[in-house]
Amino acid sequence: MVARTVEAFGRLDALVNNAGYAPPAEVEQKTPDMIRDIFAVNAVAPATAVAQAWPHFKRQFGATGKGGVVVNVSSYSTADPFPTLVIYASAKGAVNVLARAVANAGRAWGVRG
């Protein structure tokens, strides 16, 4: 996704991590595969996208002084999870930390998070 965008437009100005996957089921009904899938979509994919975008943001900063913007969409369930969203809320909690980490680490490269 990142590589194709840079190939088509020559740069990447914004990355929006907006995917979400939350199959409703009680905690004890979640299988290991379901838990892996929930974390893959809600936590691993955004972190992977940031890692792939980062070198482009740094290169752009060196050339223009503007790195890029990362928008991570989380969920209110991280503050008040429903019983069927325990695993989803946990994965989105990782996104909240990712957002703060991007803002801190990106400051030096003009990356806003």
C-alpha cells in the first residue's frame, strides 16, 4: 500500500490507520486464531504501515522539511470495553500507544501523529 502510493504520487503525506475488526463474542469464545486475527488487523497492521511509511517521511523531511502525518483511529472501547470487545479493546489500546510513540519519535523528522 505504502510503496504503491509513493510509486504513483512520488511521496506520502498522510497515513490513516482506520481498519477495525471486532467479531462479537464473549472472551471464552475467542479462539487463538480469532485473537491473532483481531490483533493482526487492529494492532499489527497499523504498526506495519507506520514502519513502511517511516523511511518515506524521513526522506521527505530531508528534502522539504515536512515529514508527514499519521492518523491512528482507535476506539472508545479502550476506556470502557463491552464484555464482547475485551480482545478488540486490548488491540486498540496498542494503537493508542502507537499514536503517542509516533508523535514522540516523529517529532525529529517532521512526522505528526
